[in-house]
Amino acid sequence: MANGAHPAEKREYPELATANDHPLLPLVARQLRFDINGCQIIRNISFWIGSSGRTVILGPNGAGKTVLLRLCHGLIHPTDGELRWGDLSVAEARAQQAMVPQRPVLLRRSVAGNVQHVLGVKRVPRKQRQDLVAAALEQAGLTSLASRPARTLSGGQQQRLAIARACVLRPAVLLLDEPTTNLDPGAVREVEEMIRAVGAAGTKILMTTHDIAQARRLASDVMFLNDRRLLEHASAAEFFSSPKDEVAARFLDGELLD
Amino acid sequence: MNPGVNEFSSAIGAAISMIVTLDPGLVEIVLLSLRISLSAVIIASIVALPLGALIALQPFPGRRGVVVLLNALMGLPPVVVGLMVYLLLSRAGPLGPMGLLFTPTAMIIAQSIIVFPIIAALSRQTIADLHEEYDEHLRSIGCTPMQSVLTLLRDGRYRLLTGIMAGFGRAIAEVGAVLIVGGNILHSTRVMTTTIALETSKGNLALALGLGLILVVLALSVNGTALVISDAAQRRYG
Amino acid sequence: MVTTAAVTGESPSITIASTTSTENSGLFAYLLPLFTAETGIGVRVVAVGTGQAIRLAASGDADVLFVHHPPSEHKFVADGFGLARHAVMHNDFVLVGPSEDPAGVMGMTDVAAALLRISGAEYVFASRGDDSGTHKKELALWEAAAIDPRPASGTWYRETGSGMGATLNTASGMDAYALTDRATWTRFGNKGNLEILVEGDARLHNPYGVIVVNPDRHPHVHAAQAKGFVDWLMSERGQKKIAAYRVDGRQLFFPDALPDTAGER
């Protein structure tokens, strides 16, 4: 059945509400391809993301989720095909996005210092920085740890710091790659709460995960990837109750896909 | 009695008495040694730190060869540098008219050259390692190249400082080059290492050894401090 | 300080190219402050081997040459590098060796014959091997004994390629025979088992000469101050000061320009 030949012009998923005023949406991909050394890492993916809800890219490890996310953020460039955020190219759109990679890089500074660094890079006037930092740390629940060296934080705290740092200037889109891998359940809960809060404040969430339960908890719509292809894109309700793609169905059943 | 042991205990006695009485001769050569080596390190760092960062961050054709060369130059024999600087500064040489031979300036020049590859190579390594780690994050948040460099220099400051102190340790212990270009002139270009060489050549072994002990303590203190700093920074910032 | 003044070249200060033996004897540390106090001219001494000192002066890196090998000094002046050679002082060389004296040269008055005995039995001899005045004197003495020790270099004949003090250190450590100027020997602090075995041979005479570097050759040379130094050295005052230098009560240098010592030459 579906193997990535989704036409990207039409709105395929009327059940997903469209964000009309979002500066970067819809995110449209057409025949996206990414090769390295002759190896196809992303095979001919097309999709259309228009809703302002939390889009989750779900799939087993090795499916190509991380690569797809990095293509969307512009850290790597497609070998072929098109990718646009609303009216903007990927390069133009990056300034209004923030990404939290699977292992966030924390600078060798304090917790507050990490947030301040971003503000400095984005040339935010000095007077405003202190308040922004304080607000970001509060959102992450890290206010008491403001002067601790960032790299001495626990895994969950580091993740929350990375998200807070990413969101300090209210980006239009937040991309997260497997944000809770290796975290204990308490930390997972805290991080997911942060993601919900950020999304509720108006930021579009695009995240990857291999954790079906997490996808169930967080997704408004799901893009199912397997073996470097996009197999299905549906609202969460639709996807989890009756997936159209049989590979997706097997995945949801707990089968190990090869 | 074993002459070696006797020498050693007189050496410690000589060293202590010189330090306690703040022997003016000792103070003079220690201050000159410090002045020359510190100047050399500062001058070398001003060029080596940015150059190391540049090599680390800016790809260019032949970069690998340059990196190998830089690392190899760390092993440049100081006495050879001394000889080359001597030929440069001698009146018979190209820079002769400047009259710099047998002055502390000549010694600073020679030591700067010796120390430069050490600082440049270590700075390149530090920046390259940090760049590999930070690059994606810095690109993601939209750093300009200048902002990137400043971020890397700032976050690498302790490792860079350790590299600089390694250079200082090399400079203060050096004797071949400064002897050739400085001439070991009393009250002028005589430093700790050349004094040790001179006193040894006069057969005043206890005195030479005493000075040597002081030099060892000085060098160990510098290296020890560098170690403590980098250790503390490592534990604190990771 | 003298240093910075020397670099600017404005205040009077001169550089002397001299030998390690003269430096190690301590003469300069004693004599030069007296000169500076009287004239206000600062003096910096670069002490290397005679050969190197001559090269330094020839390149114009020094204002005065003060060494102890007359043939080289005369050539220096003849080639136009120096103004004139002044015989300023002399002392003598001595042959030192282990107190057991396996070669049995103690007390001999013929130094060439002593060298013959040492080389004949191949007892260890430490040579300067550095083209210095002492080295050239040593080679001249071997020649007088009709021996060339150099093919044996590395076996019993050890060429250290170093200054007098370093060579004596080596000789002391190896219990070797060596030729040294008396002044360095008297001041030397690591004699070990060595003592003077042969002295007094006329061929062991060690004359020192002082020469102003020719300003026509090297205009930057501080000729006026250099001449001032030589004049002071050769003056009665300077000569008396040289004679007055004592180590362990011994006079180490004998002035050559004092009227009553002129005959000793």
C-alpha cells in the first residue's frame, strides 16, 4: 500500500485542524531523499504538516527519524526533493526554530550561563536577558540550580535545561529528537509536561520517538516511519485505533520489525 | 664519605641560605628568568592561540599537513632555534643592525619561537575537540563564525591555560638557546639555567645544584598549579 | 641597568668577546666594576672559546677582543678586523693529572716529554677540543712532542669540545690528565683527585692580548669607549689592579705593561 507516494499538495488529513496564522506552517516535503556514500538514508518521503498540534514521528530505531528531523531543521541538506516551512526555505526558517537533539550539548558553564549564551548569540539586549533567563529556568523547574555547572545535572534535569534553553525566545517550532530516552519515569513525566506546556504556549512541536506509549500520550498526529520510508500520517486517534498501514499495525502490536 | 651525598646536602644548604637571605644575585637571576620566559609565553600566545583556533575551525587545502607539522614542531630542538636566531641577529646577519644579539630581547625571541608550536598545537587540539562537540548546537542556534570562536575559546579557557603553562615550563627550563643568543652576560642576560651551567663549569657543584633545586621547585610549582586548575575546572564544569 | 643602555647605544657601554678561562678565573668580576666605577662605561662580557670569540669580534658583535692566542690575534689585526694588539697580561698553563700519576710525569720540567709519556702508555687525557687558545696551545705542545693525538680521539684522548671548567669537570670525573691555565685551575671548585704535576716549562707561557675592533670595518662599534677600556687596562692603574687580583692568596695574572715587569716577558 502506502510507500511514500503521498501527494503533498492536498491536505490529506482533514481531521487535523490547520494552523492558519503560524509563520512556519505548513511544513511541506516533496520526494525528499537523503543519501550518504551511495546509501539511501531517506527514501522518497513526502508529507504535509499543517496542524498546530504535537506531531510525533514514530518508528523503530534505524527508521530514519533522526535524519528526517535534522533535514527539517536544516542541519543536513537533502540529496533530492523539496522541503519548505510555509513561505520560507529551510535555511530561512531555522532562525525561528529550536532543536533539542537526542544528547543535548551543554556548554561548560552554569545552568543560567547556558541560557544566557543563547540570548547573547541572538543579540538580545542585555537588559532583557536576566528576566528571560529567570523565566526559562522557572519553566524548567531549575531555578534553584541556576548557578550549578550544567554538566553536573542529572539526565532529566539536563534535558529540561536543553528544552528551556531552546524555548527561551519562544521559537515558532521546537524539534525534539527522542527527548526521554534513558530517563527514569519521573524525569520522563517532567519532560513531557514541559513539552505540553511549550506546545500550549503556541510553539509547534515536532518530535521523534520509538516509544509507542509516549506517542500515545503526546501525539496529536503521528507520522509512522519504517525502513527510511513514511508509511502513514494520521491523527493520533485514527492511528492508534485503526492504523491503515499493516506494518504500522504490526509495530503497534509490539512486533519487532526488521 | 660519598661525595655525591655531601654535595647534595651542601646544595640544599646553599639553596636555603640563598632563599632565606634573599641573596640579591639569586633574586636578580630569578626575576630575569621569569621576565624572559613570561614575555616569551605571552608573545607566543598572542599569535598561537588565534592561529590554533583558525587551523582548527577553517578547513583549507593541506590542513592535515599543517596539523602534523605543528605537532612535529613541538619537538624542535631549542639549541637549534638558538643557533638560527643567533645567525639572524648577529651583526653579520640580516637583522644585525638592530643590535639585538646578547640582549634579553634576543632571548625572548628565541624562547617565543620554541614555545609557539607547543601553544599553537595544544590550542588547535582544544578548539578542534570542543568544536566537534559544540558544532551542531552552535549552528542550530545560529552562531556566526566569530561567535563560535569566542564560545569555544571561552569554554576551552582552562585547557588553553594548561597549554600556556606547558609552554612556560618549557621556556623556564631551557638553557641551550638562551645561552647562545644571550651570551650569559653577568647582570644582563644571565638566567637561572645559564647560571647553573656556568657554576657547574666552575666546579661549584653544590651551588649549581642549589640553584637547580630552586629551579625545580619553581617549575614544579608552575606545573602543579596548572594541574590543579585544570583538575578543578574539569570537576566543576565537566 | 647596563643592558638596556647597551641596546640603545646612546649611553657608553661596550661588549667584550673573551674566553671561558678568563671568565672562570674571576678576573672580570673583580676588574670590570673598578673600570666602570672610574669611567662610567659599562662592560658586558661574552665568554666563549677563543675561536668563537674571534669570530664574534670579526662579525662586529663585540667591541673588544680579549683572548690568549697571539698568532690568531695578530692575524685578526692583519686582516683589518682590529686596530692593534696590546700585550696586557700573562700567566701560565699547567699540566694537571691524578695524584697517583700513573704516567709518572710529576715534577718534569719538559712538558712535551711529559705528553710523550702520557700518550705512550695511553693514559686518559682530556682535551678542550674547542678551537680555544688553550686548545691551540695544547696542540702546539703535542706537535713539539712530535705526536698527533687526534687519531686516538675517543680512546685515551678525549676531546670534550667544552670550556675550561667543563673540561676540568670531565678530567676530574675520569681521573684524566689535562692542560689548563693556572687561573682557572686555582679557582676551580671540583678538583677531585687532580693536582698540578708539570709546570714552569717556558712553552707553558700564556700571554693575553686585548684588541679594539676596527670601527672602519664595523661603524656601529663603540670605538671611543673600547679604546677607553684598552687604555685603562694598559695604564699603570689598570695594570696594578690586574696584579692585585688574588685567589687563595695567589696572584693569577702578571701585567705585561708595567715598567718593572716588562722584563719578565
